[in-house]
Amino acid sequence: MQPSQPTPTGIARLIPGLALIKGFSPALLSTEFVVAVTVVAVLVPSAMAYGDLAGVTPVAGLYVALAAMVMYAFFGSSKQVIMGPEATAAIMTATAVAPLAGDDAARYAALAALLAILVGVVSLLARVAKLGFITDLLSKPVLVGYILGATLIVIGSQLGKMFGIKLESDKFFQQVAELISRLDEAHLLTVAIGAVSMALLLIIRRVNRKLPGPLIVVVVAIIASYVLGWEAKGVAVVGPVPPGLPKITIPAVTVQDIFALLPAALALTILIYADEILTSRVFAAKHAQKVDANQEFVALGMANIGAGFLMGFPAALSASRTTVSDQMGGKTQWVGLIAAALTIIFLLFLTPLLGPLPTCVLGAVIIVASLGLIDIAAFRFLRQVRPAEFWLAVITALGVLMVGVLAGILVAVVLSLIMLLYRIARPHDALLDDVDAAGGTVYRGVADKKTVMTEPGLIVYRFDAPLVFANAAFFTERLAALVANAGPGLKCVILDAEPISDFDSTAAEALETLDGDLERVGADLWIARANAPLRELLTATGLMKRLGEEHIFPSVRAAVVAYRARSAAP
């Protein structure tokens, strides 16, 4: 067993990336350099595509990647994670910013940068308040449905580029309907280029996922566009991209803009953090490492603040580039730092090469990447486990598509909470039956409920949930029905309290009411397997004294044995 590493303290705890300097070696650097080259090969075309998807200039995607990779390398706690522009953050940026910016490109860029800074600030505040538990509200059905809805929105946003048509609609179903109605306006050469690009990307992915398919397709498309003069034939291209590094800039915005974008920033922070922490934990488990959930808030915050000051847009975890880095053998955040250095070289010297690139090729890159996010197996799993959760995922996807990402997620979260409250209010319960087994007496739920008593004169009842105000009435009704059906022969009710993990004042009143009802019919209330909170509640309310401590048992079996002994006594 390897000795545990000492816990970092002071500045090393705030900036974990400082450990990279201590662990530096030429051999490690050479290995990480090869991995970083592959990461950049995947990064450049996808970052540009996501910049275009966010509604800013394609090169802004590279600015986001540059800031996010450097900041995460120093502040993140995962050795594998690569942060940068992603489809989710890009599409939510466009959704939040477009209504405020109108047709003003400069204002649009400033608002997108402001949104990134707000996400960063909210993340840092969440770290201070330790609000990581908020992501627990995003249940698996909500996440599955959200991913499908967001993916279809991303695909819908690229349909116009793929057909050479400027679509006016901004909702998925309207975009599809508008495209169908305007197919006669499609630019055939653009359609052909987009279709061939998608086919090549899918073929390369099928042949070898380690090959940088997007880079190969983009390079081929640039050469073909330059040689064949596609721009002159009506194909939309990226156009001139000025070389040089981004300048640190404070976005020109107003206080009203901050308040207008704050709800979107809150939603983005929750979604980006949930995705980042879940994915980073998967890779940490794979490599026997540990991720600090609170430190990830800091890393997310600094990455987004950096992206905002470089006039980018919100950054998120890149699952594709993180996977590429891991598959290629990346071991540390030197991969991110080297990839950032290579991105700087690209921005300084190679951006003029991007001018002839058809925008439909960027659309093809986005669509193919998005198709990989659609998880039909997850819907099938939800349907098998709990049909209600399957329909919640479907409703979430439809909500995201019909009313927008933010509103759709909010509706889904509310529905999740309603389902949770319903399950708490109507939990599973059981009338127990003793079964002679080789190891002694075993107690199990009677499925058909035909037997109203565990044995003559005795009911053993289990309530499989916290006993609180939401289900106290249900608890009382269920036991009242069992008592009524048992008739005058009932002598004792034993409550198996082990599954009851929490109690409140309403629960205390319910137990007191039950004891009073049983006393009127000549029966006793005994409690088995009461945990410490229940014992404290019984003492505080006086029920312990009323029931008698001798009627509180460590196990159901002990309680039944005591009942049988009492029944056998003259």
C-alpha cells in the first residue's frame, strides 16, 4: 500500500497547480507534450465551432480555451480534466445573451464575457458558502432529459449553416418546420460540403477514435475551399481572422445587464459544476485519485473569470478533450498548460489560415459531436427502473425544447421535488409475518395483505420512510385500517422503527394518537429497533414514560418473544 500524501496547506491548498513545478521532469514533459499536441488538434476546430455556436466570433472559442486550461491547471484538483468551450455553455450563452444584445455584435460580445465573469463570481461565492449540495437537485432523469433537449437545440441551431439558409426561428421545432418550408432556398454546394464533412467525421470516428477527425476534416476543407474557390460560388466561410492574442478587457456593461444575466449565470453555474464534478470523479476513481469538491468551485470560478476578461464566454468541462488526454496517457495538468502554449502559437501565427473555412464544416463538427451526447440507453434504463423517472426525463427534454433551457430545467427540478414529496408522503410499508428458517425467525412483508395480524393478537408493522409531517396522516390511516380489520382480538402492535430515520413534532403527535387509539381497544403499543433520535423524541414528549421503557425493544424478534411470553402467562 502506498503511503498517503500529506494534505496541502496554505497557498498550496488554494493553488494545487503549484505542485506541478515540484513534480517537473524532462521525461514527464516529453510525454505530456505528445498528449497536448493531440488535445490541441481536437481543440482548435471544436473551440471555433462552439464560439460560433455561442454567437460570438469563432476565435473567441480559442480565447475561452486558453484562459480555462491555464486557470484550471493551477486551481483544479483533478489531474485529467481539460476545461474550455463546450456545447452546453455555448448554447445557454446564446439563449441568455441574444435577447439582450439585438444585432449589436460588440454588445453581444461584452454580454457574453460578462456572463462568464458572473459564472465565475457565483462559483467562488458557492465555494465560500459550500453549496455543492445544490447540484443534488439535478436528478438523473433531469440531467438525461436536459442533455437530450440541449443537444437537439444545438443541432437545430446548425441546420441553417448546413443548408446555406439564414433561419429566423430560434426554437428547435420552429427551426425544423421553417427549414422544411424553405428547402427550395437551400444552397446545394453548401449542403454537399456539409454532408460530406459529416460523413467523413463519422467514418473517422468509426475507424479510430484516437484520430483527430475534426482537425483532419477542417484542414481538408480549408485546402479545398481555397483551391476550388468555394466562397466565390456562394459558400459562407469564416472570413478574415486577425492574428494575435486577446487583450485583458473589462466588458462595457451596465448594472442592469448584470441583474438581467444573473439568473442565467446561476443556472449555468449549477449545470457546469454538476457536469464537471461528476466527470472528474469518474476519472479520479479510475486513477485512484481524489477530487476536492469545494476546490472545483474555485477552479470553475477562476476559469470563467479568466475567459470573461479575455472577451470569451462561459467555460465548462470538455468531456471529449478530457477523454482524449486520458486515452493518450496524460498524467498531469502539464497537458493543459502545454496545450495553452500551443494555442498561443496558433493565435499568433496560424489564424489567417482559417479564412477559407466553410461555416457548414463547423456546423458538421458541432452536429457530429452532439450526436455522441444522445444517450438512448439512459432513457431505456430509466424506463426499466422507474417509469415515472423516464417520463420526467421526456418532459424535461420537451420543456427545454419548447420553453427554453433555463425554464425547462426549472420545471423539471420542480417536478422532481414533487415526485420526491409524493414518495415521502406515500412510502412503502409492510405487515410482517414470521417465517421459520434454519437460522431462526425471519420477518418479511406480507405481499398480499390477506393476513391482518402477524399472529393471533399481534400486529408487527414496518414504515419504510422518515416519519414527518408529510406522511404522518398516511401512517395513522394505515395503522388505523390494520387495527380495525384485526377486530377485538388485537392485544399488541409492535412498530418496527428501524427504517424511520427522522421524526418531527407531527410524528410525535401521530404516535401519541396511535397509542391512545390502541388503549381504547385494549391493545398496547410497543416499539422495536428505535434509533437514538426516536428515543430522544419519545423522552421529550413523555411517550417513553407512557409506553414504558420495558416496551422499547432492541429487535423485532425480542419484542415478539416478549409478547409470546406475556400471552402464555396465566
